[in-house]
Amino acid sequence: MEVRNVDNAAAIPPSPAISSKQSKPAPIPVDTASVSLRLHKELMALMMSGDTGVSAFPEGENIFSWVGTIEGSIGTPYEGLLYKLSLRFPFDYPFKPPLVKFETPCFHPNIDQCGNICLDILQDMWSSAYDCRTILLSVQSLLGEPNNESPLNSYAATLWSNQEDYRKMVHKQYMGNI
């Protein structure tokens, strides 16, 4: 009986997916109609929710681009202030989070001077179960309960411990930019 040393790898032809000469596979088409339908449903749910202090509506005819507002909650340094936000929904929403930014300048430990927000549900903790209402309420809650362990604005995080000075800075920035 003859024994042969066979190199099994040589006997298997290269996979087309591995070949460097072929182009990448085409992206899977996105069903924007279903995303649009979901956004319309979220808009109706938000309007019917009766939540005070948060609202959002499509910007013009584009259902993927919304303008939101958040009122500062009672008992926070933001009480009585109204903030405008932009919400940009990707075509693969709700599997990817929307890009949410403050358009009204906001002095806060988790918001930078460009309006970017550091909030886990808008990043690595995103779930397709979240909706626009959840996002707005979470951002509103963040105003009164910042995560000082992960600041985008370290000065605001440091000042947070002195609520009187912090409130003055919030109002100074808000009044200086409206």
C-alpha cells in the first residue's frame, strides 16, 4: 500500500470571494420605502405621545432629515431653555442610529462646541428598538444627568460640581448665541 503526502490546500481552487482580482460584492440594496414608513409611524407616535418638552418634525419634504426641540427639564440648569436639534436618519435606519446634533449651542459635559452628543444609545448601545421619541427623551434626560466620566467638554464636566457657576455658564452661552 502506497502512502502519499497530499497537500489538500493545493487541491482546493481559490474561492472567488478571496481572489484579489475581483471587485467587492455589490452592497445589498436598502428598502428606503420601509424606512420611510417607519419614520412616518414614529412621527405620528411622537405627536400622539403627549410628552412635554420634546418634539420633532421632518425638515421640509425630506423624511430622513428632522428638526427637533428639547426643553430643559424643571430643576436642572437648563430649565426654561429651548434647544434645537437636527436628526439625520440613515437609509439603513433603524439598524443604524441617526446622527443627532445640537443646533443651538449647549454648554454641557457630553456636548461639544459643534453640537455633537456623547450618548451611548446614539453609538455603541444603539438598538433598533429605539425610536425618535426615545432619543429625544434620552437627550433631554442627559441635560440634567450628564456622564462626567466621558466628557466631550471637560470644562463643563469640571464645573458641574458647582451648580451655581455651571448654571451661569449655561445661560451665558445660551444667551450669547440666540
